[in-house]
Amino acid sequence: MGRTDLPVTRRPAEFRRIEAFRTERQVSIFSPRFFSVLLLIAAGPAHAELNSPQRVSDFAKLPDWSGLWEQFKSGASGGPDDPAELQAYLAPVHPPYNAAWRARAAAAAKQRTNQPDFVCVIQGFPSLMIGSALMFEAIVTPGETLMTFDFSEDRHIYTDGRPLPPKDEQFPTSWGTSVGHWEGQTLVVDTVATSLPVDAGGDRLSDQAAYHERIRLIDPNTLEDQLTITDPVALTGPWQLTRHYTRVPNMTRFVPEECEGNGRDVRVNGSFTIAPP
């Protein structure tokens, strides 16, 4: 007697599984799921036209943000080398706290002085956009703009027409949730639900903080970010900042700086470069 002629209870487990699968497949062709799959297959060609004239046109309207970007040339401290540039960088990073939140921020700052410094920390949003020596790359598509930073940090800005999530889905994350749209060559972005401070050593805002940005090229090699922060709980009024990022001329590809070190520092004399030191 062959193996397939054995009584069901004595057949090996793998044969029983195969027969069960065959039986389920025969029955499932009449199930609602089967017809749902058929509908998806029928609709497939409508979504498969990746090179349709409309899609090509959508890409052609986008600005050229290719290459790598830096906010300033950093020295050994991670801040700008030039004292005047350092002062200009630090001057606006003072949130207009109300009295209650200012006292809270001062208490938190005092507590941090008794804690060890951590080099490998997630900076997230808005810290990396407000002031950071980390290089980033922007990948712009019609449905999303992705900003990928050193230390494996990524920012997703969805431009596919979706709204911000409802309040009950706005749980805090290091980068929050960002949705945007294009007004000509300007990317207009709204962000909510961030969990990190406005700068690497500062205090976080309340869970009602909202961030509005207008990001655009002001010349072929300068990207500008006009950022307005509102928080009815922590701030006395809107806090406005303008940041500029410069296209890095010496980098032909993205070389991530890993927090634990990767044996190759891409900074030489305060400037990013792909060439060896």
C-alpha cells in the first residue's frame, strides 16, 4: 500500500496538512475573500501605470533638493566654528515660555546638570531642524518627502493628500507626525505629537504644541525653513524661527555617521568631505 493510501489517521502529518490545504482551497473559491482578490486583480492595471503622463507630470513639478545638506560647518564641539555664526545660531533658540512653563524648564535644566552626558541620543523633531551639525539627504516624491539624517534618524513628510491623524491617534513620537502639501516650489508642513525637546539640551513643550513649516530653495544651494511653533500651554505666543541649510559640495554620496563610530569621520577641518583626511 502506498503512503497516500494509508488511513487518514495514520498518514504523516505533512500529508494531512497538504490534503487540508487542498480542501480549503477548493472551498475558498466561493468565499468573499476570493472575490475580493479578484476585484483587486481587476483593479490592478489602474494602479500599475507608474509611468503614466500624470505621474511623470507630478514628478516634473517638484523642486531639485538632491544632494546632501548641512546647517553649518561644525568643529570638534559639534557647533559652528566661527564665533559670530555660533552666536547667530544660538540667539533665537529661546522659547517664549510663559511663567509657569519657564519655572518648569528651569527645574528640568537644574536636574539635567546632575546627570551624565549622553552622546548617542535621538534628537528628532524639531531639534534636528532647528540646530544640528548632522548632515541630511532629502528625497522628494509626489506622495512623500523623506529626510534621512546621520545617526539613523528619518523624517517622513506625507504629501499624498491625507490629513493629520485624529486626536486619539496623535500619540507622541520622536519625530511626530508630519503632513504637507506643495504651494508651487514651497513645501508647507504641519507637524503634531512630538515627544522630544526643541533642542538637544532643552525642555520639551506640551502635548498641544503644533509646528508649521514653509521649506523652499532660496537659491540653487540654499534650503530655507521658516518654522512657526504654537503651544497655548507652554508659550506666550507663536515662536518663529528661520533656518538655512547649505548643499554640501564635497559629498557625492550619503555616508552615515554612526553614533558608536564607523572608522571614518566624514568631517575634515570642520567640513564634510568624501575624500580621506
